[in-house]
Amino acid sequence: MTSRFTLLDVEDGEEYLEDFAAFYYPALESDAAAMRRRLKGRLRLCTRSLVFEPDDVKLPLIRLPFRDVDVLARADVGLSSPLASLDLCKVVSKITIYMKENGVVAPYIFDKALLLLHLHH
């Protein structure tokens, strides 16, 4: 599989540091639904942002500029939650950038987001 992520997807002068295999759990009404709808992909660590690239090419890249991140911490889920056995990272961002949906270069979509990420070791 080829990567859709390029350095053109980040800010001018930003550097790519490392990437990790990861799962993204959508913020849904229930943890069980999030478990069913999890997305596998790569989490790219850059000097000014995080970029999640789902393996499914129909889904957009998700870019989280660090300057707009309000929370970057370990997620607290209830012990009865199906997500309790995972070591999740919670990212809350004022601005989240969605790009390259369906593999098409188009105007970016800006939104607020809550992401739950799990690095797959």
C-alpha cells in the first residue's frame, strides 16, 4: 500500500519525525460502537502537528496542529467500558483539518474534533 501522506500536507518548514501503527476510535454515543467502527492507519508525528492516515483511502487524512490542541493526555474510560483494556490517548483540538477524502486533492475541511488513539505496538 502506498502512502497518501506527503510533506506537502504539513506547514511550510515543518519536519516529519516518525510514524506509528495506530487505531482511531471515533467519538460516538457508545464505547461499543467506537470499538466496532475503529479505523486502522498510521499516526505521523511531525514537529508542528499529528497526522492520522487511515488505511481506507476513501477516508480523509486528519491533521491536528499542535497550536490548536487543547488536550493531549491519556484517556480515562470507565472500567466497564470495552475500551478499558486499551491504553488510549485523548486529543481534543479546536481546529482539525480533514484532507484528501477519496484520494482527491480538494479544499480542506476545518472542524473541531475529539480523537481517541491507540498505538498498535
